[in-house]
Amino acid sequence: MVYYKLILDKKRVKSDGIYTVVVRIINDKANTTISTGVRIKEEYWDVSAQQVNNQHPNFQQLNQSISAVYLKIQKVIHKLIDANEFSFEALKKELSDKPKSMPVTFKNFSNKIIQGMMDVNRTGNAIVYQTAVNRLLNYCGNDSLKFVEIDYLLLDAFRHKLILDGAKTNTVGNYFRSIRAIYNIAIKSKVVDRSLYPFYDVKIKQQKTTKRAIDIQGISDILGLDIKFNSPRWHARNYFMLSFLLIGASFTDLAYLKPENIVKGRIIFSRRKTHKRYSIKLHEETKKILSYYKAPDSKYLLPIIIGNVQEDSIQAKKLISQWIKTTNKYLKRIGTEIGLESPLTTYVARHTWATTAKRLGYSNELIAEAMGHEYGNRTTAIYLDSFDQDVIDEMNKSIYYKTK
């Protein structure tokens, strides 16, 4: 005689208290289980009713999902018994051989979104999304995680685990924003019903970062250091100063600069992150640093991306990331040498340029325009368009000469 029922599989103790609802099948004192794909805490399982109790916020949807799996298994069991062919192996084979119309998994749906980003060279965002997806799936221990299973309780437990593992507030926030974005796309794609949206009560915190700018004396001290030519510290200082001299250009933007970006004494390029256009007059110091790296057959102005590496590819992203780590390693040593209290990094150059401009009395609007930022409302943006390039050139020149 074959018996079957729904139970909460508690064979393995879970640290987060979340267990899988399974169908237990017993035949001649032997038994096996088949997962329904639903995972909940023990407190939400009604043993006698064999269903999720009404204390769970999504109990109706979860019970519908469980019932669909249970009825499917029940039909196959009856079919095999009637044919006198029942066995656990036959049951599982029959279930696996049948065409499946299962809900789209979070992993598969996320992979499609991430691949779409890769296809249009949004490599940075793709990596951020992939990291968030991997962390959530690793936490759940379930690559078949469905959107219906991503509820407030799961997200809250996931956040708690990240914090216990030492993740910083902004890192946790980045993970949750990425997962939320994927969930929103799934809703728009009709993969999951909007009524199941689990982020209404999930607060995504953002912690204000510590001060990264240094004063103008710090820039002078960096320039004044006696550093061995062509050493790692020498290159690190050059890249830092290029970023500062080019109005806080990011390391990625520096890496992609090409000889054709230099036009009539100016360097013209679009920022990789925002696609905002820069047109910056080259100081003598900027020309001097760039001349160190001039090579007749080089595709780029700096020897960061070499060979036939495709722009904005994962390989290029990893290469730039490694360069940033190495540069920051030597910048940190330079910072210690000149007595800085906080670590000197490539990003400090951008903050320092903006802070110096502010201290010299330049307006927020002009600083924002120079750095390629939006500032204020649409009316302000129209006003910013009227800024003469000479005004920005003069501001950048004043900031540079303050270091002399």
C-alpha cells in the first residue's frame, strides 16, 4: 500500500530555521521525499492541515503552489498503481520525463537580465547584479529558488546573515537594490504577481561614506615626494595626479583614453559611467605625465589595457580592477609617507578636486557642470548649458596652481 502526505523536511537542522515542504511517500516500509519547492519557517507549518498557516503573509499563494505539486504527484502515483508498475524510481522518472510547466526560477531569470547587460557592455552593472544573485542563492542553498519564495522573512534573514558575516551597510544595500531591481523586472515581465512584492517593508539603508578628500597641501606634498622613476609608486602618483588634473576623471576613464581624444590642446571624452562629455584643457603637468607613456603603436594613452582585450568586457573590467587595487596599494604608502590619516586612493583625487573648487569659492552649479553631474532642476540644467568652457578652464587652472 502506498501512502503519501505533505510534511516539513526537518532532517537537517537549518541555522535560519527555514525548511522545505516535501511530499513524503511510503511504500512497504521504505520511503522517499519529493520537494514542492516551497521553503518556510516551522512556525508557519500546520501539521494537521498539511499546509502553510494563515500567519504567513503569502500563505494563499504558497498553498496554491504546494497543492499543484501535490496533485501532480498524486496523479502519477495512481497511474503507476493502476498499471501495477509503482516504484520510487518509476515515480521520479515519470515526473522528470513529463514536460514541465514550472515557475521561472530566480537564477534563470536573473541570468537573462545579466547576459542582456553584458550584450550592451554594461559590464559593471552586470557584475554587481551577479554578485548579489550569487550571495542570495548561496545563502538559500537552492539554485531552483522561485520568486514566490522570496518573501520578507527570507530577505530579513538574508540581511541578518550578511551583517553577521561582516558585510558593510552599503554593501548590503547594493545587494538588496540589485535583487529588488530584478524582482521589479520580473513583475513587469509577468513572471511573478505584483501582490507578492516583498520589498514594501524592507528598508535599504545607505551609510554616508567617510571623508575622502585631502586638502591642497596634501596634493603639494604628493607632488613634492622624491620617488624613483618608473617605480610602482611613481606610476601610482602619476595616475592619481592625472585624475586630479582631469577634473576627477575615474581610473576607468583614464584607462580608455586614446590618442585621438587629444584635440587642439584639449582632451575630449565621455565618462564611461554617465556618458557625460568632458572637454578639458591640458596643463603642462598633464602633458608631461602623458608623455611618459607615449608609445607609437599603442591604442591607449596609458598602458593599462593591453593586447586585444575587448572594451567593457569582463576581462577588461577585471584588468582595470586589478590595476586599481595595485595603484591603491602604493597610493596608501604614499599617503602614509606624507602623514595622511585616511587611506589615499584613486577616488580621493575626484573628491579633492571638487572640495578644493568649493573652498576656492566656486558655485555648486559650476562644479557640477565641470564634473559632468546633474545639479538641481531642469531650469538649473538649462542655466548650466550657458557656462562658457573658458570659465571651467579657468577654474581647473586655479585649482592646479594652488598646488604649486
